[in-house]
Amino acid sequence: MDGPVVTIGEILVEIMATKLGDGFLEPQSLIGPFPSGAPAIFIDQVGKLGAAAAIVSAVGDDDFGTLNLDRLRKDGVDVSAVAVLPGAATGSAFVRYRADGSRAFVFNMRDSAAGRIAATEEAKAVLAGAAHLHVMGSGLPIPAVHGMIFATIPALKARGGTISFDPNVRRETLRDAEGRAAFDRVLAVTDLFLPSGEELAMFAEGAGEAEAVAHLLAAGVREIVLKRGAAGASHFDRDGRTDMPGFVVEEVDPTGAGDSFGATFLVARRAGLPVERALRYANAAGARTVTIKGPMEGTSTFAELDAFIAGATVRSP
């Protein structure tokens, strides 16, 4: 089916502390702003691989909004459905790495333009022309995003479109009955499910990996790609299982790796590539992303991924 891959969700900037530590309770050196937001990273990677791509979102009429829109346009993303809101501030995330590799965040999201995404006429037009909808679980609690997703799905499916779902979820969201119901509604129509191991366990509610995968496939999910971080990834469908080891890299910044991975796998499969090759490209996209500081700085073209794969060492199983 012709048409773009479309996603709905937040666009923001990320500003990073240059020294390890816990939090932002004292003056410190920072680097940024970097274009960011999980849906924005995902769709930037789709566009950079040469596939038709569009995003529904909102930014403020400020430098941070301009920075993001310029990057997305440059990488081939249709931003006609990104509202520029006068007087609003573009969302931001301040990030500081701790010595153990975990991260401390300060977010400005709820009161930013990202919290005011709406079903504009431009958004409706882009969604009406979508061939594929990528759903980010982080957007489901936002009423307008939730509404657009579920308003789009019936018509999209009726014209032969497909849906991918990255849960990107906190455990407490699934403990909430309304939140769990929204996730289950998306899963019921999902063609490609992209959880991490931890996220699969949340959905499994005590079941093991194999049982959880079997349940999801029986429920109608066509493909499951389990992201295993540095260890690589596993693909499951009704024909069986395919495992693909990751690449050995020195991690600089892990933000955006999962989004780049998912976007690359999706584009590769939509282009007709076999599972093994799509997994290899997706692992390369995630691995290359973590070697570059800045969430969107490591998104890749196919040529860059080919060069990375040619020179990289595959991690031992």
C-alpha cells in the first residue's frame, strides 16, 4: 500500500550534563540542545532511510521548535501536521548520567507545546493518507493523541494499512485499568510489536517469554521483535524464531537506540527484506546510535549502516 509511515507524539529538545552525577541541584556544564522525542527520533530514522514519513505533533514558536523542524525536514520527514503554537514553549528534557549508567531526568512536557497536540485539519489530512501508523505507548495517556490513534485505526485497517506498536511504557501505567485497556486495544490491531524484554514481561503478567510470545501471536500480532539491547534481538512469527546477535560498540549515549532500531526494522520489512537482513540492519542502527552523543545525531542512512556493518564486530552469542 502506498503512503507514508506516520506517528503521533512529542517533539522536544534534550540538553545533557557533561559530567557524571545525580540530578541538577547545582550549577554545571551542559551540552545541547539536541533534537529529540521518541516519536521524532523514530520518524527521523524512517525518513533518513528514504521512506515516506510524517509526524503529527506540536512545537512552540521558539528556537527549540525550529531546531527540530529543520532537522526533520532535512531528513525527509513531512512536518505539515506539526503545529507551531504561538507563545508556547517546545518541550525539553535535561539529562544527567550517573556513574552506574542510569540517568536522571528533568522534563518540561505537560505544560509545553508537546502537551497541546491536537487533531488539526493538517493532522487529519496526514493521518487519512497514512499507509502505516506507528504507535508509541508514551503518547497513549495524552487525550488528544489517544483520540487520534483510535480514530485513525479503523479506516487505516479498512484500506489495507498496517500498525506497529512500541509500548515504551512504565509499569505503573499498566497497573491502571484505563491505561491497560488502551494498550490492549492497540495490541489487538498490531501487526508489528516492538517490546524490550522488560516490557514483554509487563504484558505477560507472570508468563515466561515463550508463553507470552505464543499468546500474542495467537491473538493476531503478525510479528514480534524483542529488543535485547547490546545482546541483539529476536524475531517471532507463526513460522518460528530468528535470533540476531548485536554488535560490539563503545556506548556514548543510549537515548534513541530503540527508536532507531524499530524504525529501521519496519522500513526494511516494508521494503521486502527478509527477517534476518532486517534484523541485522536494525541492530546496526541501534548500535551506531549509541556511539554518538545526542538522541537524533546517530540516525542513519542505508549506506551508513552498510559501512557500519562492514567494519563492526558481531557480539558473541
